[in-house]
Amino acid sequence: MTSGAPESAPHQVLYRDTRDLTPFRKAVVRTPVRGLADGVGGLVSGVLGGRIRGSLAVEGPVPRLGRMPGKAAKAVHGAVFGGADPDRLIALARAFPGWAGLCHLMAGLLAYSQGSHLRASELLQRGLLTRNDDDANRYASVFLPGVLTRVQVAERIEVPVLFSEEAVFLALSHALRETGQTEAALAALTGLPPSLPLALARCSLAALLRRDAEVAADTEGLLNGDDLSAALLLVRARSLRKVGDYDGARSALQEVLRRRKTDFSLRNDALTDRALLLLDTGRKSLDPREWQRRKPAELETVKALRKDAELHELWDREYGQADGG
């Protein structure tokens, strides 16, 4: 997050993370069936583990506080790992001013995990603007690394992120997006280290803001190595299609379909987009008078293609609506 790099420094690829270890866990492509299964699994896990429903997720067992001194540490530890109410953490922020920043951040992540996006955005921003004392920072570094936040980095794409700078800013960005603050959501991602989740979040927002040239530049050279990269290639293909680069869009879609293990819903999106791309290229290459001079057999082929594409698009729209519910 440093600035003032020399002009000769090479451009850092947005989607390429060179770290050996990252805070990200395996991405999930949400579907109605998978969402239902995850909900049941989460409930069973919570019951068996003795956790309170709606509390923050943790990778592994809940850390034991041990002998860390101070009333603040004990109170915050109980609120983070033993509660599901952001107000409890907000009250602790007032009671222990040196811990206020950390309390607001954890309250924000808790509100985000519960779907309260407006409140989450307010709490996370307040937490980022409030400095913590040394004890609070020490507590965070020792006891919070296992806290896991499921962040939606693009529509239907969730990435579990361990407590980190990325977890906070990606969650803040999505919360801002959900409350209609798209420009602010994009700005919240500035300065984060390159990674596929960051690239997908940033390019999805840029595409929403019609900055398709930026999307094309930021995804140049991307290959389909996993579902995150496949989702990012779909964003790239749609942006290239909008700017009229049909060959580039076709190549991106072909790359999505190349890997057989790509999630079914992403492959379906690629097939739908490819059909729509064929229709676009057909409309661009022929004017209405030329269509009228076409042979009946050719017209029937085009009509069948259009019908297939419309059915794919309708299915995908209803599929997404069912998933979002």
C-alpha cells in the first residue's frame, strides 16, 4: 500500500498474487441447491460445535484467551466468539476507547455476515478511522487470525477470507455496492495486494460503472485456472463485447469452456454469452434489407439460434433470482 514507486517499475498484474500464503480459502459459486445445503450444514455445525447461530465463523477451534490480562480483552473475546449481536461490541467500544477501532471492525464484520450491509459499511468505516492501543493490536494479531468472513466478490461468487486487510476492505466494498455506493465501493479496493478475489471484485464494479476498457486492460493474459479466474473471464468477455471486440470476447469465452472442471453455472453463462455474441455479430454484419434477401433455411437457423439464446438468458436470469432469494 505504499506510494511513490519509480516510473520504471513494472506494472503489477491485478489478478496475480505472488505470496506463498494468502488469507483466501476456496471460492464458492452460489446456486439455489448449494445455498440450501450450506445453510443446513452451517446450522448442524453450529449445534454440534456449541456455537451461537449468527456469530462469526472461525476456521478451527475457538481460541482460548488464556492468561491475557485486562477486563477489555476478556469482554471483547466473549463478544467476538460468544455472541451474535453487533450492539454488544459497540457498547464495548464506548467502555474501552483504546479498543474502539477493533470493536467497530468486528461489529462491522458481524453485521456483514448477517446481511446488514448499510450498518456494516458504517461500522467498518468507523473502525478503520479509529486507532487502537497496543493491547488491542496485540489481541487482534494473536486471537483473530482464524476469524473467517464469507465475502461476495461478484454476483454468486463468495470467497471465505481470514481476518486481514483484505477481509475488511472486500467486505466494506461489497457492503457499499449493496447500498448503491458503487464509486465508493471501487475506491475501497484501492491499495490492496493483487489477487484473483480483488481482481474479480474490482473488475465487476468497473464493468458496472461502464469502464470496460479498464476491465479489458486489467484482465489481459488471464487464463482459466480455477472458478475465480473463469468468473473473471466472463466479466472480461462481456466488457469486450460492449466495446465491440468480438474476437477478444470469443477467445475469453472459449477459455472459460476449455477447462472441464469449471463450475457448471459458469460454463452455462459462457454458453449463453457465446450465443448472444453470435447474434450480435450477425446483427452487425447484416442490415435489415440484407436479412430479407436471406434464404429461408438460413433465416430458420438464425431464428433457432436466437430462440436458444433467449431461453438460456431467461433460465440464467431466473436462476440468479432464485439464488439471490
